[in-house]
Amino acid sequence: MAKCEEGYLCDVCGGDVENIWESDLYLRYVIGQVDPETLHTTRERHIRCNPTLAQFIVDPEFEPIAIEGPFDKRQLDPAYVRQQERLVTRGWKRLKEVAHIEGLSLLDYPLPEVCERLRR
């Protein structure tokens, strides 16, 4: 976690993660990969600095990322890829949405199914 006056700095490139829709940490939180209890202790990075996850965002507003190697989505099971594309893209769109909602509780950021799972 960065010092308050520095904002949130990317653990990979060192740059400032200026907007929530650029945040890999919050994307993983919104899709249920980061527990709210560990959100404040988990390192931040830009979504694009985590290409293994970013490759699953399929939206005209997000420049596609292709990676090579064993984690390349073109090498993975097509059903898994479709499921991940739906989930991660929905999560990214949710980040863009919550960025414009004032007063929203952090606990309400995640996708509905993640919120439901957290409530149980």
C-alpha cells in the first residue's frame, strides 16, 4: 500500500493507478478474487500490468491484450475462456459504473453474485 500522499502506486510499473477502472486490485475485488478483509493489505497494480487477467476484458472501450505462453487464453479451454470473459468484462464495467456513484459503500462494489456470497 502506498503512502497517502502518493496515492495508489502500481506494484509492477510504479506508476499511479489514477482511476478505479484501471485498478487490478479493485477488479479482482469486484469479481470475488480478493476478500474485503484483505483489500487494504493487497498490493495494487494497473489492470494492463496484469495481462493474464486483462486479456479477458472484451469491450470496445478496452484495448485488447494478447499474451503468449501457457496462460494465453487462446491456449485455454474455450468454455472457461467464455466464462472468464463474461466475468472479468462485467467486473470492469462495474468499476466504470461505481466510479460515478457517490456514497456507495465499498461492500456494494462487487458484482451481485459476489455480494450475495459475501453476505452469507
